[in-house]
Amino acid sequence: MRALAEYIMRGRRQAALAVGLTAALPLLFWLSAAGASLVLLRKGLAQSASIIAWALVPAVVWALYGDPYVLLVIGGSLLMAQVLRESASWLRVLLASLVVGLGSAWVLSVTFADSIDQLAGLLQESMPGLFDEAWQQLDGEAQARLLELLRPVLTGLMAAVAQMLALAALVVARYWQALLYNPGGFGQEFRSIRLPAAVAGLLVMGMLLAPRLSAQAAVVMPLCAIPLGVAGVALVHGVVARYNMGRFPLIGFYVGMFLFAQLLYPLLIILALADSVFDFRGLRALSKNNAGPTDNGE
């Protein structure tokens, strides 16, 4: 990974080749998003515009052929990279990720409308069998309400994938930047991510109350869970580093997330919410809370 980052930063020709090729190849577009975001973080928007264009052209071609994910991830990562460069605040990046998620939800609801409808229809037919007695205990109005939520929730889940991949690409780009220009800086920066109590509370309210406002508002449920999840992961890293636990707890954590994500992710959100109130890492005492020690190297 370091070799790729060094190659990208070697010159414009190398950067254009790397981001253009990885955007064009299937399943490697996240590397293009990370590479273009690295150049943007390092050089700024004006100097990186030509490199960004080489990443966006294949992404637009993919979108024209019916796959908007490449464009959504690369575009979303670049948007958040610009926010990070201007503000040096991961809090603002996480809030910007909601904009990326909402934009992705709109694009996907148009592009994959038929596929979402088909999947929602299959789930509607399967719900009585999947939930059995619990489903039968619900009255007709509650059943109809749940079925009405299927399409927006499915759209939100698909958009959350784009939101999460864009964030992951930005994390890789920031890690590369620190690796090349400020070794060790990214770890300190990432571990300092913490949501203020008001922001965390609003995100949780978005997850819990959005479906009550309207069925279409339910699309924001998965999107609000992403910033809380990132804050929870940062908390785990911060606690492990503070108490010098080594790498094994982190390895166990990620293996557990891979195997039991549906059980551990809600716990991660609860931990992030609790940390926003109780500040387990003592970040309030730091003078640069949520500001990145990883500079732009300029």
C-alpha cells in the first residue's frame, strides 16, 4: 500500500495512471477514490483537478452503463477530502458523509428503482414466514406500516454502502498521507474522533424517529448509523491505545465485527453515544479536540 501511495505522489503522470486505471477496473474503484483523495489532501483542489478528472471519467462511464457506485464513492470521497483539508475536522467529515449518503440514496432510488421494488416485493412475501408468530401478533395497521418501510430502508442500506466505502477510501488516503509525510499522525488523529453529545443525540433520533415522520424519511436510518459506527471504532482504538493493550484486542474486534456485525454494530453505536456524554478517553482536556495532527505536508 505504501508503494502505491509513493507511486501516486511521484508525479502527475503516475497519479493519473493509477487513479484512472483503478477506477476503470472492477472492484478497485475504492483505490482510485483513495488515490485521488490523497492528491487532493496534499495538493489542494486547484492543483489536483487534472488528476481528479482522470478518476471521474471512468466513473462517469460506469454510471452510463448502469453502475453509479463508482461515481458515488469517488465523488463522495473527494467531497469529504476537501472538507477535511479545509477544516481538519473529522466531525465535519462525518456530517458531510450524511450529505454523501442522501445524495447516493436519491441516485440509487432512480437508477435501481425496478430492482429495489422487486427486492421489496420478495421481502413482503417472505416476512410472514420469516417472523412467524411475531408477525402474526401485529395488527393489520402495524404490518402495513412495516411493509411500507421496506423500500426506503432498502434504498438507505444501499446508499449507506456508498457512504461507508467513500469514508473508508478517505481513511486510506489520510493514512497514506500520514505514512508519507507525518508517520504516526493518523493514528493519533483517528483515535481522537468523538461526536459531541448533541450531534450523537440527533443521529440516534434520526435512526429512531425518522420512520415515524414518514415512510420515505426512513431512508436516513442506515445513513445516521455510519457516523456513530465510525466514532465507535475510534473509541475502541483510543481505549486500546490508552491502556497499551497491543494489537490483539483490535484483531479480535475486527474479526468479531466481520463475523457478528449484526450483533456488535448496535453495541458500537451505544458505546459511541455513551462516549459522547461521558468522554471515556478524556478528549475534552485536549486543546485540539477532533483536529488532525496529520498536516497537509505543504
